[in-house]
Amino acid sequence: MGIFRFLLPGLKDNWKVVVLSILGAATFWFFNAMNKSYDTRVDYPLSYSFEEDSVVVTKPLAKQIKIDVTSGGWNLIRKTLRINATPINIPLDNPTEIKFLTRSSLIPMISDQLDGLKLIYVVTDTIFFNIEKKITKKLPVYIDSISIPLSQSYRMVSPITCNLDSAIVSGPKSTMDQMTSYVQVDFSNMSIDGNFEDELGFFVGEHVVVTPPEATVSFQVAKYLAREMSVPIELLDFPEDSSAYLANNEITLYYTIKEEHEDEVSSTDFSVTVDYSMRNMKDSTVSPILMYAHEKALDIVLASDKIKLNYADTP
């Protein structure tokens, strides 16, 4: 600090004057510099004009273009900071036919619209467009009952109801041409374990819009239990002298039943018969036949499709 006092005597008493002098000089230099012309590279905003209702933009349009320009410092600051920078408008008279615009096509459009700036060079080589014709169809609403994601052991026990029988579907031509003849309700990311009523969207491709966007779907479900039971086998046409008999007089059967009806079922509700006359002489087996079952038992399966026959020793 002592050296500053030596070099600048009186600085301590006149520091305000010194600071103001420096600020004044800097301000003068800044305004003088802003009045000169400069070259710079900027990302300039873009806009587009075309009939949007009849087409679908399948990939985002470029929001800005990189250009080299020259202008006074003030203009460059305003444009760089996007102050009063009107976007360059690119007209697309046939948007579905135009796939790209090259630098040579862009130069006249840009030059005519640069307010206060002079174009030196267009850095961006090409602007690409992905715009397709919009196709609109009225399609039936479809619910795939097989693909409804019920939780394990649950089943539907009522018809499916839907408040829509059809919907208006709009989208890009390439997608619409590949669509099926219906629009399917989307049950993705669900696991249903109770009576269902909800508003669901539709399973459609990208950029496809369905009107109305949701359908109200409802149905009832119930829990079903997997059970097994041992049932006595009834013999038919077996020798009266017991010279032939079964290795096992009972058979296990498996079935599924609604949880609330589980206690209603007993072994007497099932009848399994084997007919000796239908025996297989080659392997000495006979096939069991389910004659009747409880009306609420489902998916009945016998534990074996063949039962071994034993023969008594004969003198």
C-alpha cells in the first residue's frame, strides 16, 4: 500500500475521482467499440409456415441455424441475446414433398430476412424435414380379452363393457397404412386382482392421435383356486371272479374352482369309471373316464390316463 502512496500521492484522498475517471474511460471505449462493425457466428432462430392441420411432423424441425454475419456491435448484441430477433421464416408450400433444403436454397431466404445484419456465410449445410400427410380414419374399438393382465389365480366372470364402439384415429400416412383395421385398448403395466372399471388409452404408434383419447372399460373378476381330490374308481364289466383287478382303486383328479365355492365340492360330486372291455391287451392297462363332475369345478384333469391291470394267479 505504501508503494501506491509513493507512486500516486493523494490517491487516498481522491479515490472517488480516480474510479469515476476509469469508469468514464471504459464507458467511452465501450460505446466507441459498439459503433464499429464486427463479424461473428450466431445461432439464429427459425420458424416455418405450412398447412399444419393436414400434415404430421414426425421428427422435430430445426429450431435454429448457424450463420456468420457482420454488423455493428449493438445489432450483434441484440441478435445474440435474441432481443427483438425475429425468427427467419422458411415457407414450405408442399411440406410432404420437401425432404431437405440445402445451403444454396437457404441463402436467399436468410439474406432477405436478416434485419440489421449482413449474411457472410451459412454454416449449416442442410436442413432436413420429416413431414407426412395426415390420414384420418374411423376405426372400431377392440379389446383383446386374452391379453388382459389378470393377476395369478384370477379370472373374468362377466362380459367386458366399453363405452365406445369406435374412435377417430389420425396419424402420419406411413404409420396409418400399417395399422390394423381396429384400435386396441391398452392394458399395459397393469395387474388386475379385483372388479375393474377405469379409463384406458389406446395401443397406437408414434404420432397417432385417437379421439376420444380414452375408453371406459369395466368387467368383474374372481379368484380361482387350484385343488386336487382322491376319487374312488367305479368298475365296469370286470370279471366276477376277480381274476382281473386294478392296481389302485382310487385316482387323483385336479380341478379349479371359484374361491367362494370351494367348500361346496366333495368326492361324491365326481365319477370316474374304467371299462374292462376297453383294456389295452399289449400293456395290460385301462384308461379311466370322467363320467361327471361338480358343475362349478373347471379345468378337470385326471392324474393318470392309464391304470395298470393286475391278474390273479390261475391254477
